[in-house]
Amino acid sequence: MKGIYIIISLLIFTFMLSCGSKKVVVDNSPTWVKIRPLSEVDYVGVGKSSKIKSPYKYLQLAKNNALGDISSEISVNISSSSVLSSVETQQGFVDTYSSLIKSKAQNSLEGYELVSAYETETDYWCYYKLNKEKYNTLRKKKRQSAISKSLDFYERSSKARNQGDLKPSILLNIRAIEAVKDYWSEEIKVTLNGKDVFWGNELITNQNKLIGDLSVKPVLDRIIGVRAKPISDDLLSFTLSNKNGVKQEGIPVLFIYSDGRISKNKSISDNLGRVSYNFKKFKSKKNNVVFKCEIDLSELIDEATSDYMLHKLLDKIIVPDGRIDISVRNPILYVKSNEKVLGDNYDGDVRNILERFLKEKGLKTTNIKTESDFEIIINSDTKKVSRNSDRVYTSELIISIKMLYDDEIVYSTSISEVYGRGSNYKNASIDAYSKVDSDIRIKVGNQLYRYILD
């Protein structure tokens, strides 16, 4: 019995020793590290960083995190009378804008104070605060400065518009919108011409009016386009003016062709308000197409600002345009031939073969040059090649074909190595002419047809 008591006593003593050997961990961190502080009068921010991961910049990282924490408390709410509510914007745009404003707010915070800091061997914490009243006072001052700047741009824009000069008016109004970019989501009230107005609505409405004041009128409403022929710039010409008929200089435009993309599709109106385009070779497989000229709003915005968000904000504005309807037809061809045998005139069949092929393809020919759009000139001749021991003579037929527009060659090709044989060189030449049908149709006719239609 006594032995049992001794054993129990040893066990209790051992247990007490083991409990006493355990190290008790005491959390000495301040309350603000454990529980994020709340305040009615201050925006607060707590930032943390790792000394191990960032041994040389943990102080700055913790501060940045704390300021980011403060800026997250400053919400971005979209007012029903704001710039953003005045235009059609996608949710993604609003989210991006809100994110940018919060980021900018963090980078431009003023008047914040360090309340406390705490660190361990591995981590660092800092606690900052920003007085709400102080912040709002500073922000109100910046906001009023931005509004004043915006009003100045607006007044200068209105002056240019009254003078009939729309381009500077448009650019200045864009800059007026940009001046209050940090406050696009807010309701801004200003007194304009003795009336209280919502500034966001006013600026966007004015931008739409200024763009709408532009007029794009074609010199001709309808023209005829001939496949493969040029269309000169005096036919594809437009005049830009304001609603009072004052010609507008320096306005960027875009040319749009309904049957495909075109090169060099941008232009700027001259001092007479004119812009024009030309096709060096017009082509379309359709019977009716449209050529349009519209105001290049993106280019105008680029002249006023490089701000991406401003582009996204304004790119929904409908721009004026003008259109020319083009009726499309095939060219009328005049075919002339000069066919010879060994240098002497010969009544050959080269011209007839080519004309028949073109007609089969739906192209019209004429015997009157002045009625045609293109002139096709055929020159053909034969030359002596050889005579063998059996008195069989060989001649070669050579043909050149050119198509001209206004006496300038626009297409040319040739056929050679067409050989004929006969009892003399003349008969051999005539034999060569008799073999040229497929070459004319395939090598010449198809190429001409593709040139005209493609």
C-alpha cells in the first residue's frame, strides 16, 4: 500500500514538472493589430508587411497598405446627375473608373497621420488616420478648382462656337469634361447664365450638340462607278459646314466603303471645308454600293487629350455623316487590231476571238471609240523560223495586247511561240493563226476579265 502511494506521488510530481516546463506565449501586440479600429471622425488604415520577404522596403510597403486601406473607405457612388449617368456606359467602364479614382485618391492623400507602429522579428504593422473633415475640406478645394478650370474651357468653347469655329469649340469642351474627371461620378451644380445646372449633364449635352452642329454633305448624291476605271476625287467629294452654312476647316473624317476596306481612309477638311477621295481603280462585284464620309470623333478626342477613359466615355456619341450612292456597271470596250503576216496586212481572227470571249463573260464591246471606257489594241505578226529538208516551212506568231485608259496603258500582255507549218512561210503563218484560239481565250481573255472584275 505504501508503495502505491509512493508511485502516485512520483507521477503527480512528474506531471507538475512537465507543466512547469511549457513556455507560456503572451500576445503583446496592440489592440489595433488584432481588431481593425473604427472611428466616426477619422478614416483609418492598418498596413502590414513582412520583414523577411521585403527586408529593405517593409516600412514603405506597410505604409502603402495602410493608405490603401484608408482610400478603400472613400467610396465612389454614381450620382444620377453626374457625367457618368449622362452617357451610355458599360458596367465594366464604371468599375474601371471607380478603381482608377480610388488608386488616384490613395496616391494623392494629404493630411494623414501615423498613429502607431508595431513590429516583431518577422513582421511590421503601422496605423494611420486621416481626419474626415480635414480630408473633405481639402477635397472640396480641389473640386472647386477643377470646376473653375472646366468652366473656363466651357466659356472659351462657347465663344468659338458663336464665332462659327466648331473644331476649337469641340476640343475645348472635351477639355472641360476632362478637367472634372476626378468627379465624373458626383453631382456637380454650377450657375450658368443665371441658372443652376447639373454640370455633368450640361457638358455631355453640349458635346452632343457641338458634334451635331457639323454637317457633312456630298457634292453629288449619286454617281456611276465603272469597274476597273478610276473615280476622281471631284466625284467623291464632301463639304463640311456648321448649321449656318459656315465652312469648317481642320475637321478629321473617315471614309467608309460598303464593299470592303480602303486604304488611306482618313482626311482633314481644307479651308473650303472640302474633303475628297479617289479610286485609282474602282472595283465591286455588286450593282449598288455606298461611299460614306463621317466625322472622326476619335481623332478629335486625340487632339484634345490622351486620356483613355475620356475616349471610352465619349465614343458612344453619334457622329454626322454624308453618303454617295454608286451604281456599278461593267466597262464598255473598244477593240482595235492590227494583224499581219510577215509584215503584210492580214485579215485575221484574233480580234473576233477576243470579242466573242468578252461578250460571253458579259462585257460589252463597241465599234465607236468615243463610246468606250477602255481601248484594247491588238498587234500581231509572224516571222520566219525554219525550213526542213522536206520543204516544210515553220513560222512563229507573236501577239501583243494592250488596254488603255486616257491613252495610258493600264494592262498589257503578249503571246509567243505559237508555231505554224506549211508549204511556204505564208501558209505556215496562216496555220499559226488557226491555232491561237485557246491562247487568246485563256491567256488573254481570262486575264483581261480578272483585271476588270477583281
